[in-house]
Amino acid sequence: MDITEEHERQIREIMRGMQCPKDFECYKSGFENLCEVRIICDGKLVKCLDENGEICEFGFTFGSGRFCKCSLRKYIAENFKL
């Protein structure tokens, strides 16, 4: 996967603005260690499809679904389709 300088700049900016209890493992692993998600509602929500989503600090339940509020995970899903 090619990450442009602009993507790298935006990722670093997102990371500066948040604290990650997983120490940005998704980024440090080259996006290999990612929870499974799906973008829904015209890109407004990130639905968590990971079995461990119940214990993630970025997860929240709404209705019968589990969603992710991690800015970095949303950016990765939107820009790299991962």
C-alpha cells in the first residue's frame, strides 16, 4: 500500500490530537493489525465488526450495533478501504 506524504501528514495530525490505549498499534504495524470495520451511513459511521469490539475503548453501542469513534480508524477505513 502506498501512503502519500499528504496521507502521512494527516495521519500524524490525527495521532497528535488523540490518546490511544493501544499505542497506535494499527499505524505501527503498517495497518496489518486492524479491527474489522465497515463504513456506513454515507461515511458518517464506522461499524465495528470485530469480536473484541466490546472491550475496545473507542467502541460504543447504538441500537443493536457496535460502532467505532476512533478518528484514526475512520481515516484508514475511508482512505485505504481497510
